[in-house]
Amino acid sequence: MTSHALAFPTAASGLLLAASIVQAAPPSPGTSTDWIVEEASILVDPVQLTFNDRFVKAGESYFSPDGKRVIFQAVEQTSGTPPEDFYAMFVADIVRDDSGRTRSLENIRRISPEGSANTCGWFHPVDPDIVIFGTTLEPPSDETPPGYQRGSGRYRWQFPPEMRIVATDLSVNDGTVDTLDQLVGDGTNYVAEGSFSPDGRHLLYTSLEAGQGDIFVKDLATGITVHLVAAPGYDGGPFFSPDGRRIAYRSDRHANNLLQVFVADLDFDDSGTIVGIEREIQVTDDGHVNWCPFWHPDGRHLVFATSAVGHRNYEVFQVDAAGDSTASPPSMKYGTGLRRVTFGPGADVLPAFDADGTEMIWTSKRGPTDTSQLWVAGFAADLASPSAGTPGGSGRPEPRKETTQP
């Protein structure tokens, strides 16, 4: 299998142990200790959703399209035996108050096979009973778990070749292989980081089949697979824009131990199949690790985690990512409007929104146990207001259109 020993996130997206990428640290110099006040204008009434009494760690959570459930990965506490080395996949029902705000989770259940390594869960956009996630189906061949390695003091990412993307119907799922349907991947190359287009027709994912992390898209209606992003380095963590015309992802293509956020305009044929990329835009271009970009439902902004505050205290930032290719002339607003969203003393990463953008869920170590857990808050950022952020977007053509027929 392919594995990397890294001090901080670079080539990976946070995959199997994203929720524990950093150790907790006090606020960086120049950061107000009253971080709750600084955060309150954007994140309203943060609520912790998972806790250390149930989970050693939990992370990377996404809302169902109807707002009734979440999917997330976690390592459960055990009694009398050591916890499992790898993340399992879970779903849970959301408990809301009278105002509609998320307050807690109930009916938490595991949907992945026992002993398997799992990552990157996602709901089908049309049928919320269908979810996908990356899984090895059984314990991965490399038994050395990813995460912080005490001996070397470095962080180890893992890319099991057994990892493939599966789908399951929550109405019949019993946590066994028998209730999983394989969508992509045959167990010989790492395949994960999957998400659907807004209409459910296309499956977007990252694969190591070409020897590096590349982004592919599969038309589930025709079976046609297109090699979308094949730039040097690891390109991953892709998500469709709310209108399905663009994708956002992160890349380490400059081989400088940094990650940058990119957006690409998609090219479609007359039948609606994605056939390639028309234009690629680099949204961030700095000396930081910028990863896990996620679209706001307005389609004009992204949130992402960054080391801009410090490698030991990743924070969530928001940035402009607006493009209108139908305008004359075409308009772009990428890399501007940069503003900080989280201010907590522990790592805040992997942000995601509900369908209308009124709530943000993310992974944080701000809780009293100093463990990675799920948090949610009302999202009240003024998306129309300018900021002092420095523009950083640049556009370039992306001609690759390598197509595989079913």
C-alpha cells in the first residue's frame, strides 16, 4: 500500500484520521483569549454533538439533504479491550429545538463492517436513505494505523488499496458487507473521497489508480468514467458546487508540503455527461496548508481549514468563489473576501453546511476532553460584506479529457 509519514496534512485530505490531525495548543500570539466573543458574530450558539464517553474521536460529518440525519466517522470507546485502530462509519438522527436548531444526536448506529477502515461518508441528494462511503470491507492489509506516531513524532497517512466506495440503503443496512453495494474500486487501488452531483447522476471521487491522487467522475446513468484532474501530486476532497457546474478540491501539486484550494468549471456534452474541465482556478496561493473546501449553498463562497493561524491550531476560513461563465464578459471573484470563521484554542477542521446554509457542522478539539468531536452552530456570516482579504485567484485552462467507456 502507499503510506506517507508527514508532520502535518499535505498530500491527504484528512481521510482515515482527519479528526485528530493536530495536538491542542494555546491560542497563537496576537489571538484574543476571548475567542468566544470573536466567533459569535459568525457562529451562533455552538453545540457539541459527540462526546468522549461514547467516541474516542469523531469527525468529518455531513447533513442529509432533508436535514434529518448526519453521517460521520468515529472510533468507539470499548470496555476491557483497546479501541479499534480505524474509523467506522455512523449515521444519527438530528434532534432539533422549537426554533429548528440542531441540539443533539440520537439513534446513533454503525453502518460499516466490523474491523474495516472507513472514510468520507455522503448522502444521496435525492434519496436520503442512500449513503455512500469509502471502506476496506475488512481490516486493511497494513495493520499499522494512521495517525500520530509516538516513535517518530510524525503524522502518518494511510491509503489502503482495499479502499473502495460503496452505497447502502439505511432502511436495510445492518452493518455487514451483505448490505453494501460497490460503486467504484476493486480493492487494488485506493478509491475514496466520494460525493454526488446535486441531481445524483455523477459520482465524484479520488483514486490512486494512476499512481497519484487524481480526481475522477463517473456518470452513473451511462457508466462512463472521466479522468478529470491529473495534475502532479495529490488532488482530492472534491465536491460539486450547488448548481453542479463546478467542483472544489485541494491539491499539493507544487510539491512544497503545502495544500491549496482549487475550483474548476466543468465541461458537459449535449447529453449532460461531464466530459472534462473547461477552466481551473487556484483560489488560495500562500504558504499555508489549505484543505477540506466545502461550498456554501449560495454557490459563491467556500469554507476550508487552514494552517494560517498555526500548524498546531487549524482554523476555518471563508473565501469568495464566485464565477459566472454565462455572463458577457465572464465574471470571476475568486480568492477575495477572506475572513476567519472559527477562533477556538483547538483545531477546527472539516466544515460543512446544511442545505440552506443556516448551520455549519465541523470537527473540533475545543471541548473539555481535548478530543476531536463533532460540533454544530448557526451560521450567521454576512456573505455580502467585503473584507480586507487579499485576492488570490488565478485562472488557467485544464485540457485533460481522458474518458473510459464502461
